[in-house]
Amino acid sequence: MQIHYDINRLPVFKNAVVTIGTFDGVHEGHKKIIDQLTKTAQEAGGESVIITFHPHPRKIVSSSILGIRLINTLQEKTELLDQLGINHLVVTPFTEVFANQEPEDYLKDFLIDKFHPHTLLSAMTIISVKTVKGIINYWKATRKNMGIILKKSPSTSWII
């Protein structure tokens, strides 16, 4: 597994099958998502890519839980994910600016321009409540033009 910490120096991913999440704990639900991710990447002749965040988004978006206790440290999470056969782990710096970006910017400037996904496997990670509705609306309006396949993970329940 290749680990990337600088989102401005990412390789060109081949038919990237991407999922996004904090993956705190790497529990059985996460393992199901990752299993679907790796299988989908194989079917697409591509690479599996997990985008995760550091620090944990809750430490940034909610001042009332600054003392949040995580199941695993970033190092432990990286070691656990490495055992599951993914190709790339991208550790994205999570800041207030990142959390508050417009939905279109998040999708176009971050997700599409940096990862060029073939398939997006949704585990319904919410970057901030402010952007959820905008992301869903923007995605619905543009995904066919972008040629990106959207798949729902087994543990995802969409409220669209």
C-alpha cells in the first residue's frame, strides 16, 4: 500500500475506485466496505484508493468534542488498512477551510481533479452538514457528464 500525505503531489491513479471515510477503528463494517472497494477496483482494472482525514473531522467541526477519543491512532489505522490489500491510502489534512468549502469545490477541486475517480464507493462520509445537500444535488446534476460510477457500500443508507 502506498501512503500519500500531500494531496498536491498525488500520482495519477489508474481507474481509481475511491471511498472516503475516517476509518476509525477499522471494524467489520469498514472491512466490508474495503472488500467491496478492492473487488470493484479489480473488476475495473484499476486501483483502490481510500481517502481518510487527519485530524479526525469531529475535532475540527465540533468544539464541544475536542477531547474525542479515537479507537486507533493514525499509525495504527495505517497498519490495519495496509493488511487489507488496498493500493493507496491518502491522508488528507482536515481543517476548518476544508470543512467549510462549497460542495462544488469539494467535488470538483478535491475529489475529481485530484483523484479522477472511475468509481466512487459511497460510505456516506459527511464532511460537514452545510455541504451534504449541495454535494448530493451537484453530484446528481453532473455525474453523468463526468462519467463517474457511483456505488453504494453495503452499510450505507442514503437519504436522497
